[in-house]
Amino acid sequence: LISVKTSDKDTASAAGQKDDDSSKEEPWETALKTTVVDMEVGEFQGHRVSVWDLLHSKHIPEENRRELLELYQAGELTLEQVKTVVTTIVTKAEAAKAE
């Protein structure tokens, strides 16, 4: 049994409003920030980069980022799938830039 303590802030957050002074991350957000990949291209070469940082890099257009995040949050994409998509996009973008 899980007991839920409610307050005005919880209600506001539940309504989908961001609570600015809250430092709590959503579990999906934490997962994206703590999952790291070894990138072998461009500015990320030789670095371990979080999926979150790749997702918010200049290589991922805002529209794609939003779509990926929505699908991931909805459970339609796994963390592994998001990781694959963003690393592929960044790798292709860097390869195209190198040519």
C-alpha cells in the first residue's frame, strides 16, 4: 500500500504545471541523464555523453527532441531505443559535416 501525501504544490504539479522551486526530476528524466554513451564523432569524440546531453545538442532539432521525449514518456520508446536514435542522428550529422 502506498500512501500519498498531497499538498497544494502536488496538486499544481499533477495538473501539469512545472514547480519552479522543485529540484525533483521525473524518473524518465533521471534515466536519460544517467545513461551515458561513448561517442566517437565530432565534438563528443572520446567522451562519455549522457543521452540527455545528446538529445539537447545542436544536432537534434527541437521538433525531433519533443517527439522523442513524448514517445519515451508515453512508454512507446524504450530508453535503449531513444539512445539508439539520438546516437544515430548525432553520428550521421557529424559524418555529413565532415564530408
